[in-house]
Amino acid sequence: MDEEYYLIRLKSHLGPSSAGAFEGFTIRHEAHGETVLTGPVIDQAALHGVLMKIRDLGLTLVEVKSLKSDFKS
């Protein structure tokens, strides 16, 4: 199965220690205080793993969006 790319938007900026939990993702801090993660996820189990990291770090999830599989972060 081919990996799929996702955009995940968080309510606040990630600090350096939290950012390390999202290896393989491109991290973009937006001016209005949100963080956007984009990157490949191999399957639904891996996506749930990323979502659990967000929960465990106490971050607020704003959006999860599947991107076209030909997207490159």
C-alpha cells in the first residue's frame, strides 16, 4: 500500500522538544499561532499513532486532512 500525505493543524506552536515527536513531517509555524504538520503516513494505524502523540503531548487538534498521494512536503 502506498503512503498517503496528510496535513495536520494544531492550535499552538510546537516547541523544539515536541517537534521531535513528529519526525518525517514538515513543521510550519503560522503567524496566527498555529502549527501545520505535513508528511507521509503509511496507513491508518500510523495515522492513529500520530494522533495519539498529539493527545499525549496535550496539543489541541484543529484539522486533519488527507492530501493527494503525489504531494511532496
